[in-house]
Amino acid sequence: MTTRLAEPEFWRLLDRTARQDRPAGVVALLHSAVGEKSVAVGPAGLALAPAKTWVEARSAWPAGAALDPTTGPAGDPAPAPLRGTPLVVVRAEPGSGGYDSVDYRGWLLSLSWLRLGVSAGLLDRARAYLSGRLVGGQPLLSQQLVKGALADAVIEQVELRAVLAGQLPVRLPVAGLIELHRRITGADRVLLRLLGARGYLVDGPGLDGYVSELLADAYLPSRGVSGG
């Protein structure tokens, strides 16, 4: 087992760091758990990683397929929101196995904590924005519809955090985790809408939400792996 991916302390670190920092550093932290000169590649052959991690990688994790990113497939052009950031989306050969392993379940669980941390950061920014934005002399946060939408996002995050707190990679129901990620995405989109135009800017919180969704797209299986 890739030990760090099974450690609650590491999950808390991802959660905390994702809440406070921009995505590139958190994605690098997540990739550091799979070993030196490796890059995590999802079941469809997609990887979202810092460019430095990709260039230095020599093997795809978890299947172990050999890589030479300096001469191998360069992948598709970076999605527009990622241009100018340290992150790249690339295609690689995912190999023929490893995606039903406890190791990969640990990756998916760690990814869940990272995404929940991003969502918590969006909540913090939405609260600050809505408290300071005045309409008719009153903060937006005092409006009933806004309060209701924010409360729904808070409840969703609390419930998801409670579900994750009881999980271990060895018994992780991946099919249920896919639904959990769908709910994280839903909460994020509510929060980004509450942030108005700021929620769609790539130099603001919009980029954080975008990277979070890309991570789910790259690494979640299309359905539960065996035993999930």
C-alpha cells in the first residue's frame, strides 16, 4: 500500500491546504504520495499534474506503465483556464491494472478530501463576498434566497465530511464515492454562482472550482471498481 494515501493525517493536510492555497500546490502535494518520478494516471489515461511532476515522471501510477514525458505523447493542448498555471492535463498509457487496488482506493479517498477542502475554501470566499456586498444598504448575505443557498452548501459539506470521516481505503465503496464527488461538484457550483462574476474568473475562485472538477473527471472510474 502507498502508505501516505491511507493516513488520516495526510487527508487532513490535503483538506487544510486545499482550503487555504491555490490548486497547483495542492495537486503537487497529492502527487507526492505516489512516489518519486511517478505520476498518477486515471483509468481513462488522463493525468492532471504540475508540469514539473509530469516532465520528471518515468512511470504511470498505479499500473506502472513506463513513461518518457520528454519524448512521449505531449497530450492535448492545455485547457484555456490552465494556461499560465503550473498545471497540465496530459494523456498517457494507463496500463492494464491497478485501478481495483487498495492503493487506488486510497488515491480516490485522498482526492475526496482535497476536493472537500477546495469546496470549504469557496465557502469561505462566498461568505466574505456576500457579507461585504451591499444591496439597498444591506449585505447580500441577509437576503433570504442567498442565505438559503449558502445554508444548503454548508449542510452538504457537513454531511460529506461526516461520510468521509468514516471511510478507509480497504473498504471504500467506490460507486458511492462517485456520488459523493457529484455532490461536491454541485455544492461548488452553487458557491461559484453566489460569488457572481468572480466565480467564473480564472484568476479567482473560478479556477479552483474548475481544477477540482477536472481532478474528478481525470481520476474517477466511470463506475465502481470491483467490490465498490
